[in-house]
Amino acid sequence: MATAAAAVASPAFSQDDPFSRLLTGAGDPKRAVPGYAAIAFRRPDQTAVLAKAGGYAVDGLETGRIMRTDSPMRIASISKLVCAIGFMMLQQQERIGLDDDVSDLLRFTLRHPLFPDVPITPRMLLSHTSGLRNGPSFPVGLGRQLADALTPAGKQWDGGAWFGPATEPPGQYFAYADVNFAVIAQLIERMTGMRFDLYMTRRVFEPLGLECGYNWSGVPQKLRNYGAALYRKAPGEDGPWNAAGPWQPQLDAVIPKAPEIAVTRSPEGETLRLAPDEYEGGNGFVFSPQGGLRASARDLEVIARLLAGGGQVDAVRLLRPETIQLMATPVWRYDAAKPNGDAYGGAILACGLGVQILTDAGGDSLFPDCAGWIGHAGDAYGLVSGLWVQPSTGRGMTYLVNGTAAPLAEIRGRSRFTAVEEQIAGVLAVA
């Protein structure tokens, strides 16, 4: 069973420590952060060469809960990469083909209303080329079905706004959308007959020796006690922002007691319990596969080592090397001469199956010479995060920052990533 190394609590800083100025923003309050955890390794079969954590998991003025490398928190869109690992385990067992029509498993017909003759496939979903978009009533809460958003008769059809325009056909245009991974999660449930969160726990996390989970599912109380809240220097994403003001919690300031799970509910789902025998798997959004994984930097280190090790960590193999290679092969690349996608402001210029592929070509230049690194970035509720590996060398890194003091557009570095992410990743890449 693969395991992460022992947790590292907040270290004492020296004046030349490159992490020492993160908490104050090196004198710029807009670039300050409440806490962070970061890990780097040089080979997937070796322990980390750098592991740092600093600041607070929860506002230290009241709780004194420091950030640790084993502090779980909502990791945002790195959750998609982890979900893709679970899906590709089934794909390599030939339970589903990457170019199959997903309607056959979903039990409803999923078609772009402007392209009714084009089947939507797992390859499209995993690479954000399906034509799906996050609709105005996003997400679909517990108590409703995913089909309520994706079929014309559904309660959340939103006039077809869950789909892109006619100029962006399925299979040809990249547009990053969380809903793709709600469909992937629902496909997992249909193939296995298991709830998505339980499948990920039993088939992915437990074999790797991890105690993380989607929407806190499966995370024991001992780790919830270390859990980190997410912060902004604003009451919400739309502000008003005040970099000189207090950190304001956005999510998980109060963490549910184990084994409780946090989910978004529809009006019809207010009284539903999440017992396995009461949930029929009709809504892939319930466990937030797109962003709701609660995991620590140590958990993500193991996931990164799995990718860097060709699908194996220590003696545990989940994926074959050719499956990892398939995931890391671009399905889509941005073409500036003939724009074929919304490149997320330039931060995503190539995408594989559930993984982003750095090109070092401008907006995605997270650190020097990053071309060919694969993984995923995340940002939500103030958090920014990253998990990146270099398959050719086996190097890898992961970082979690649990708050931002200004809108992301105001704290970017030389790339489309934030200056804090560039600083952390730059150190981890050469550790």
C-alpha cells in the first residue's frame, strides 16, 4: 500500500527562505496569503526533497490551527484529474471506449441541441471539447437528476444554455466546463453500480493509503480536525475587496463531523439522506467531481507520484503506463491562427484526458522550461492549487494556497497564473 511521508508542520523561517515572504506578500498586501502547503519530489519512488507548510489552516487569531502538509482542504479543479484517474481505470478494463456514445450508459440521450447527430463521447468530456457549458442554474443539486439540465424537458434546461453556440461544435472546440466531469462521475456510477464517492474511496484512495474524499466523504475525524478553511479578503468573489482587511472565510470554516458529507441540495433534496441504498446515481454533480475533493498536499503528492511513475506508486499499480501516456497526449491544442477554443485566458493551451499540458508558450508558463509538464491547476473560493509532474524525468510537485487577498486578475505574475503560484512552483521545480 502506498503511503505519503509524515506530515510537516509550519517551519521556522530563515531570512533566505524563499517561502518566508508568502504570508506577507513580500510587502504587497494584495499578494499575501493566509496559509500554504507545498511538496516536491525528484523521482516517484523517492521521498519528497522539499515539504513546506506555513500560515494558518483556520484563522489563527481564534483557533491557532496552523497549516500542515496533511491539512485537507477543497482542492478545486485538481479534483477533475483525480476523477479522470478513476474513470481511466475502468476504460483500461474495456468497460467503456473513449469514443463511445455516452448516452448508452447515462440512460438519457445526451446531445448538443444544435448538433443532434453528433454523439458526445468520453474523450470529448475529459478534454472539455464536448460542447457542454455550465448553465445559469449550475450546479444540479441533490434531489434532481443530471438530465434535468441536459435534456429539453428538464427543470434546469435553462433554454439550452448548458450547451455552446453553433460556432463551437462538439469535438472541435475547447471550452472549460465543470459539467463535463459531472457526466464522467455519472458514467462511473452507471458502470460500477457504486456511488461515485464510494468508488473513488474504495478503488483509488484506499489502495494508495489515502484518507481523502469528495465533499469530505470518507475523511476521518482525525484529519477533519486539521482541515483548512478557504479565504478571501472579501465577502465573496465579487467583493468588495480590501487587501488591508481581515481574511473572510468562504468555505469550510465549519467542517462537518465525520462521517457527514457536504452536498448542494435542490429544493426536492432537502430531506434526503446520503445512504448508499437511497441514492440511485442519477446526478453526477452530487459529490462535486469537478472541484470538491478534500485532500492535503501529502495526498496530492501520492497522486502526483502515481502519474510520474507511469500509473504505479511503490507496489501499487492503478493504471498501465500506456494509459498514463494516453491521458498525457493532447486531444486539443490551441491554434491562434484559427482559434479553436477558449484558452481560459491563455492558461490552458493544451489538454489531454483529464490533464492540462503545459506548453511554456505564454499564458501557461508557470515556471521556466515547464513545457511537457502535465497535471492540473485549480482556483475556487480563494484557493489556488497545482499538481504537476514531468513524465520524462519523474519529477513532481504539488501546492495548495488557502486564500487570496485580491481578485486573481490583479495578482497575476508574468503568466496567467498568480504571482504566488509562480513563486512556489519556481522553487519546487528546481528543488
